[in-house]
Amino acid sequence: MQPDPQAPAAAPTSLRATLDGAAVIAGADETILTCARRHGVHIPTLCELHDIDHTPGTCRVCLVEIRMPGQERTQIVTACTTPMQEGIEVMTRSKQVREMQRLQVELLLADHDQDCATCTRHGNCELQDVAQFVGLRSNRFFDHDRVAARPIDFSSPALIRDMTKCVRCQRCIAICRDGQGVDALVVAGTGQETSVGLRYGLSQAESTCVTCGQCVLVCPTGALGERDETERVIDYLNDPEVITVFQFAPALRVGFGEEFGLPSGTNVEGQIIAALRRLRADIVLDTNFAADVVIMEEGTELLRRLSEARRPTFTSCCPAWINFAEEHYPDILPLLSSTKSPQQVLGTIAKTYLPERMGIDPARIRVISLMPCTAKKDEAVRPQFIHDGVPEVDVVLTTREFARLLKREGIDLRALAPSAFDNPYMSEYSGAGAIFGTTGGVMEAAVRTMFYVVNGRELETIELQQLRGFEGVRTAQVELGGAIGSVRVAMCHGLKPTRQIVEAVRAGTAEFDFIEVMACPGGCVDGGGTLRSKKTYLRDALKRRETLFGIDRTRKARQSHNNAQVQALYRDYLEHPYSEKAHHLLHTYYTDRKVQMVRTVSQIWDEITMSTMVY
């Protein structure tokens, strides 16, 4: 077939252009920003975040000057939204560009809280970096009254939304809507009053937000963050009447060292224990121990449900997932395992079994959790986990808060000799408990123990590679043998893929026996409370994940049921998995918290129309 001479020419695969006077080759699908980065030319940005494909051009900081072929006049454009073209001249550091960038940052700071020293992002703030890059020395337009009028939402026990520090980049909206599929955040107001709000005008606590904290990871400033509770922990540590019991999650040990200059994914378990002892913690326990207990309870529960032809069963370890189910799909709550999360299991046992064994007054115990998760703060204050006014877990610190606490106390993790757990009751863990921190780990740990319960022997191939993918949704068929036979399992990480699975289960188009859900992409290793990095969303999840699998391989016991301290717990206190006592202490219930629409369709249409007009 001969080509049509009237057809438009195909787009070239590469373009010739100049960048700051140097000849460059650009891809046909590249923006000026991506081309500049590829050639090592820095252009400042605030709203753009490449790894979530977010280039709204709202901050107007990535300005460049361009001249099109055959034209004398130049024009100023945003680099993140302007495509490269054949023969284009791009100037990133002309006098006009620098002056306009400086003005734009000055305008961004006009209604921005100037008290940087009290902000948790101080020294790690993208806005500070940009202000320094453009050479800003003063702010002519700062309006204290306008700053004071911007809202701050303290209603949530987990997250604080501070609009006095928001630069309207909309990254949080993008990750909530397109990344997680929750869509709790919206643009509120117009003009100078524009800010990020919650859908339906609700508060953080009343909204459809599930406190997964992924919005915090992408925020370039201190506008979004966890509710800081380090002062409470310091009070407990210095109260002679209080016995502090610390626990830390499996993911913390592999996602903490980089804050102190260690390679990403380094296992700093021993240094964390040493740091806690330097802080004068009374008892240091491992959440991994409780993860092994959870497997004993959840695995037994699942086998009973399977024997009764009740399927599927969803895991219950992730509090953001529980929030998601209660707020978005309350009709599936009967399908959730009733087993508490490892955090709450350890809190419960630390205030019952542990004081009985150690001969201490349970009223003096304060359980402090160190978690890579913002939703754990929300979980700790659930009414189900507070008994006669006494919470199972008293305080939750995120990874970021724990890092700030150590730095406040002058403790450098790199300078500490590793220490070891020494509690004889609740510090041992199996390899199965360790892999709880990554997607698919709960499922693999459960299968190892369920196979043993069904067959009376260990699974020959301990590492189940079919459960170890990194896709948003993975499915597999696992042979348990005995009367159970094969089970169909699914694993989801991230709430957008989770929504797809839930919708399929509700529609009857997907049949599974067991479904593991982790709200955060990658699981706890990239939880909303993990360390934040500039210009990057997910941070080294695969390295952290591989370290957890490496820990599993080195453990003497690799199955939860072979944890000697777990065996002693059941022998001496709980009797057996799923006993009446175990059910009373280690299981919970869920409530319908679905948010009803509080606006009419007409009002929503008006909002959509106005948004279209604005943009």
C-alpha cells in the first residue's frame, strides 16, 4: 500500500532543540521539564511530582523562557506542561525568568505561615528549597491576617491539615483520588481563598478520609502531617510512676536507618532497641511477636469459616483498610476477620498477660507503639479498644516522630552498638512475623501455619513465590490439603486496587477464600508514617521488602506456631487459639460509618461547572 501524500507526517521520535544555548536531543513526548532533567539542568518545581504523573502547572515556579523557530519574540511558559518542539530554544536562567520565579515564590509565601522554625518540615521543605534557589531575601506581600484566616483542622486523632502552610499544589488531591481511589480531598474556595478541603465540607474526622497518610508523603510542605505526640512519650519516660512498654513494627527496622545516613533497607532492629534503652524505656517488645499471635488467631478463624463454607475472609491487620471498609463498604464488614491487628494484640497482652507474669501493676503500664503508619493513631483510639477508660495502646508515634524524638535527645542511631530483646515473654518472633511488614506477607505467614494445622507437618516449600509479587492485585491458588483442599487467595496493596476487588466480590464476579488487604502501596514498608523524601512519592519499598524477606530466612523459627513464646502464651494463659479467653481479648467488631451525601445533585453539578470555568 502506498502512503497517502495528503496524510499528516508522523511525529518524529526525536527533536533537535537548544537548552540554555547547548544543542540537545529531546523525545517527541517529552516536556521541557523532563528533557531538562535528563540533561542535568535543574528547573525548580513545587506542584509537579513525576512518579505520580502529576503536572498541573499550578505553582508557576517552573517558568522558562522559550523562542519558537522563526520568531523573534520570546514567551514565558511552565516547563512541566509545555512540550518540546523541533528547533525550540529554551532558556532556564535568563534574567526575566529569574525575576518572575522570584516573584511567584514571593506570592506563594504571601499567605503562608512564616514561622518555619516550628514546622516539622523545617530543613526538609521543598518550598524552602525553592525560595533559596530563586534568591528570595524578603517578602513584600506577606499578609498576617490572611494567613490567620486560613483553616487548620485538628479534628482527627491521626492527621492535621494546616492550610496556613498549603501551596495549593494539589498533590494530595491527586494521590487520594487517582492513587488511592478514596477521593476524600477536593479544591475548596476560589481565587485567593482557594484551599484544599474535605469533600462535602466535612471535617477531617467526619469525612471519608481513611487516614492512610499517603497524602502526607507527597505534600511538599508542612500542610499535611501526623498529630505529633512526642511530648506525651517524653512525659511518660520521665514519670517514675509509669512503666513504659515500647513496641515497634516489622517495617520500622528496615525503613528507619536512612534518616541517620544508613543505606536504604538496612536492618536497624538492634540499634532501635539500644536507642529505646538510651531513652530509659522500661520494657522493649516486638510487634512481630504479636504478628505471630495474630496468625494463630486469624488462621484458626479462617479454617473455621472455610469449614462452614463462609467465604471470603478479608484480613484485618491494616487500620486504614478497616476505615475504608467501614466508611465506604459497610455491607462487607461480616467478611472481615475479627482478629485485632498486631499493634492492638500486643497492647492487650502487655496489659494483661505481661504484668501477671512479671508481677507488676497493670495500671502503671503505658504502651507506646512505633509504627510506619498514621492510621495506627486512629486505630488506638477506637472505642472498641478502650476498656473502662483504659486504652490498649496509649500512644502511637510514626517513624517520623520517632526520628524527631531521637534527634531531640541527641541520639545518633549510627553511633549505637546493636542491642537485643531480653523480655522472656513477648519479644521472640518468627520469620513469618517479620514479613507482615510487606504486601503478601500476612497471607504467606497464614498459609505456613494453616498448612501445619491441616496436615500436622510443615510446608515443604516455605517461601511461597506465587504470593510475592508487587502488582496492585495478585491472585493465587494454594494447596492446603486435608479436608480444606486448595484455597483461592488474593492480595491487594493500595486502596484503588482494593476497591476493584471489593466491587468484584460484591458483584459475585470474583470468588476467593482469603483476601489480604494493605492500604498503602507496598504495604507497611511504605506506610503513611514512613520517612518523607523531597520530590519522590514511594521510597525504596523494594529494598525494605527484600530486607524483611532476608530476616525471615535467618530466623530459627519461620512459622508462627513454632514461636516458643507464643506457645507459652497459649499454654499458660490463653489455652488455645480461638479459645473463649482469646476471643474476648484478641478479637473485635466493626461498625457502619458510611458518610451520607449531604449535598444535592444540583449543588454538585454547580461545583463541577465552576471548576470547569476556573480551569
